[in-house]
Amino acid sequence: MRRLPPNQVAKSLAGVGQLIEDEEFKQQLFDQIDQPLEVERDTTTGREFLKHEYNRDGDSYRSPWSNTYFPASPDATFFPSEQLLKLE
């Protein structure tokens, strides 16, 4: 991955992921490779937020503006308290 173009990390990682059949190994590999941050729009407030490991639950990301996961996830379990939201 170090030798591949840094502006195509996501594309390169997806290609490598297609070659790996072992899901556990694939997840370990993905967790070790830094990927550029992406931006998501909170459709409730219209504001953008960063998609990051700290606000991720499965394949969804929690907006700090509305405390809602995007895309919507019925399995989302973490919702910070009102006090923690103010700090965030």
C-alpha cells in the first residue's frame, strides 16, 4: 500500500480487499491502513461532518449535529449524553 498512489488509497484498498477471502484477515488489514477522512452531510440539519472511526458504528456514521446515524442503522448502539454532545 505504501507504493500505491496516496490519492487513490480507497480504490487500491477496495481492489486488495476483493482478493482476500478471509473476512477476519481483511478486517484486520483494513483497520491497519490509514484512509483519508470523508465528509458526510447531515440531512436533518444540512451541516457536514467528518466520517471517522470515533463516530462509526458498523457501516454508519453518527452526526454530532443531530446525534443521528447516516445511513440510518437500526443496529446503532452508541448515543452520547446531552452533556457529551455539547462538548463534541
